[in-house]
Amino acid sequence: MSLTKCLLFALLAIVASASVSAERVRYDHYRMYKVNSENAKQLEVLKDLEGSSDSIMFLDGVHLVGADIQIVVAPHKVPDFLEILGKSEIKYELQSRDVQKSLDEIDEKVAIKGRATTAYNWAQYYELDDTYAWLQDLARSGPGVVTLIEGGKTYQGRSILGVKITKGGETINGKAKPGIFLEAGIHAREWIAPAAATYIINQLLTSEVESIKELAENYTWYVLPHANPDGYVYTHTTDRMWRKTRTPYGRCFGADPNRNWGFHWNEVGASSSACSDTYAGPSAFSEIETLSLSKFIEGLKGSQLYLSLHAYSQYLLYPYGHTADLPDNVADYEKVFNASIAAVNKRYGTKYTGGNIYDAIYPAAGASVDWAYGTQDVRMAFCYELRPSSTSYFTGFKLPAQQIVPASEELLDSIVAMATEVKSLGYFD
């Protein structure tokens, strides 16, 4: 989603100046601070700062008194920034004197490659065209099992491509198979999410593990690895830490596609400033990505499990984000949640936490899982925030490529357990 803990390096509208060129954005001598409001008055000061300048970039949403907020500040803005904090007696902690240096140190440990030079695999991160070519090859080589689907379009004219998997046909015992819908990469910089989505596709098609074979054969799968293709391409060409779409809004670019869905849109946990990384857009479904994807989902019938992959923090989340009120079937959600996080822990000991979005992480209206649950009668909708844990501020969106497979394996373990529990509760009947 990525939600507050997921917002590392929301390096906002400064990117606009580089948007027309291939020159990469750099953050030499930018400082990173952690601040914390102690009362409502201090929180309002921070809210006024958010989106007020291209040179003061909030990595977390400003929602709750007492919540830590990461802020990146351009060198020339540091004196003004510290003066504002000082006048309001807002406590702060310097976390990095040079954000670019901190990022470069991480890059030395993260195997990020360009275009694929070998067969598609999960030992590296891929560019969009490589993944799309792989999906097209799957559809060509697996007729009757794999169908190429277009979930929507983007502002820059790209397709939101994915696959429909119907292993063993579209019916079982004379009835249409229940559907499972999975989208990933709605936030561009969260590279592990689309990598995990493609891993799941491959396992559904090739695994000989009985539980995974049953998962592939008993359901119709719709998997879209890149729900924000324009943003993802931009993370490769210009700014690795870009989050939003690439729609121009004055001097700034993009809306947060996971605050743009038409369900309690922009009520809480989003920004009305186009320069903010959590900009909800000028209206619900203002982004062609979310509008066209929603139309695609509305055309599907029988999907009772909706999955959205994000990073990072190791959370499993369910509705709602706009209110602390709980879903009417929250008792079932808790059962599925408990089974799922227990399963994710078994293989490597990875610990997930979570719960309903509003309480488990922070208020955040306009997310895809809430829309699916609230408007499409999808009774089970979950968001996974994948590796690493929320303590890894500089490695959060730069998960080393050697962790793609283990992160994806434990995720698939969890989804197997989730589907089993959802079925036992009667949602797939």
C-alpha cells in the first residue's frame, strides 16, 4: 500500500525537473530526519510542511500524534526546516547527513541488473519489458492454461499486463472455479512485490508440490505484476525511489494510486497536495491506471479473494483504512489472518504482524483492498507488506535480489494457508 512505514524516500516533486531527461535524480548532501509530534498543534505544523516545498520530502504520512515521521531535506532548506521545528519545539533526530551516500552504500549490497541476459529467473530484478515479454511467452506456450490479460492502461499509454491461469480448465465438478485476484507493484519503488508476483505465477504453472498444485488447479487466477507500469519504468530510468503515477499536475507529477480508489476517497490518510507522495489525486479514479483497472475487476465474476502485494514492513493487513470500524466478518478475517501469518513464519522464521489497516498501521483511505471489499462484494481482501521489517529504513525498498526467492517462498506458503482457511469458512462455495 505502501503505507506510512512503507514510505521511505518519498523523493517527491524534485523529480519533476528531471522528468524530461534520462538523468538520474541524486540526493547528495540531503539530510534525513526523524521527527515526532507530541500534541495536535505540533502535528498541524508538520501537516502544513508536508507538500509545501519540493525540497522538504516526507517519507511518512502525517496522521497521528506520537508517530515517527521520516523527512528528507535539501541542503539549502535545512536552516529553515530546523527553525520551524525549533519554534514549535518539535523533537527531531538526524538519521543521515548524506542520503545519496547512504543509498550508494546499500546499492553496493543489492544486485540490481538491467535488461535480462539469461532466461527469466528470480536471481535479479527485471525491467518492465522483460517481464512483459516473459508473460507473453507464457501465454504463447501454454494455450488453454495461460491467457494474457490487460488489466488497464497508463497515462503514458502502456498496458497493465497480466495473466489468467486456468490449470485444468475453468470449471471444477461442473461449476465455475472461484477466482483469486492478485495485483502488485501499485507503488513503483516496491520492486520485491512484482518479483514475488511473477514467482507465484511460475510456481502455479510448474510446481510439483501438492499444496501448490491444488492451489493452481482449484482456482482461476488473475495476476497483474505491475499495476503502475509508468512509475516502475521511471524507477529504472530516473529515480529509484519514485512511488506514484506519472500524470503531470502543475509543477509536480503523479498521484498515489493506492489512495485514488473510489471508496471513501481522500477522507483520511492522504494528501490534497500534488507534491505529496500520498497525493490522492484531484478526484477518485483520476488516474487512468486505477480507473481502467477497476473497470477490469468489475467485469470479473466469482473472485472472493483479493490480494495486493506491497513492501515493506512484514505486515498482513485487511479492511478498513478509512475508519477504525471493523468489517462485519472480522471474526473470519482474524481466523484467516492467524493461519496466514503462522504459515509465513514456518520456513524461515520471518515474523509478520498486522490486522485492520486503520489500527495496525495508520489511517489510509482510497486503497484497492478497501475498494474491492467495500464495493465489489469481495469478502476477503488482504494486503501483504513484504520483506524487510520496518526497522530497515535504507534497505526497505532495496531488498537484495538474493532475498527474492525466500521472500516469495514464504509468501506462497502463506497464500496456501490463506486459501485453505478461506475455503474452510465457505467463501469459495
